Amino acid sequence: MINYAKLADIAKSKDVVDTTTLEAHKKLRPGSCGFYENVLTHLVVEMKKANVELKKRNAPLFDQIKVPSFDDEFLLTYGINSMCRVGRGIMSGGCRITAVISGPPNGYEISRREYLCKKEETCREVISIDELHEKAISFAAEEVAEDIISGVLIGKFI
């Protein structure tokens, strides 16, 4: 026979530990990043633009999903197979935006791109670091959003 009282106590203590760990993790993240918020605004705009064209072609659409454990990250899906997680980097001392595309055939990471602020005070221009080619490209917030949406559409960052 299962002792649910004992299991409830274990679940309660696990919840306390998880909450404490989450709070400690949030302290590692940089404070506010206006550039990140600006990119998220443009991501929504670009998703809507792409969906208009995708709908005309009867193709899968973009959607934003909310997952409680990922409150400070932007999760977008393309159809039912591909997902992109956009979040601020954990490394302190700067505004770093990381975009990770996951998808078929196994749901693992397919492609990743990081955008680093060039000038921390203004954060109007970022550098994209491509780990394969080690090239740095300057981007504005609108261009970061366009780069992410186009990367998800083709399934990888070029």
C-alpha cells in the first residue's frame, strides 16, 4: 500500500528546494536589459508578419507558448515540431541574448546563436557570435528578431 502522506512530505520538501534553487539561479542573471525587451517586442511583430505569409501558403504557423518554469524566456514554436527558446544569458556583466532552435527528428538542439551587447550603456547594437565560423555581425533589435525568425523557418542559423 502506498503511503501518500509520506510522499506528500517528500514532494513538499522538494518544492521548497526547487524554489530556493530557482531564486538562486535568478540572481545569476543580469538585471534589466532593455535591449532584450526590445528584441522580444520585435519578435512578436516578426512572428505576425511571417504568419501572414505562411497562412497564404497553407504552411505551419508561429506561436508563442508560456511555460511556468521559463517565465523569463521567450518560447516560440513553428508548427508542431520546431521550437526556439530565446533568453538572456546567465553570464553576468552584460546583456547576452541566446537563441536555441530545437526540433526534429529527436527534439534536441539543432542550432544556437548568441547576441552580445557591443556597448553596454546603450545596447543599441549587438554582435552575433557564430560558433562555427567565429564571425561577428552587427545587429539592431529588429535585425536580431528577423535573424531568429528566419533561422527557425529554415531550421538553423546561417
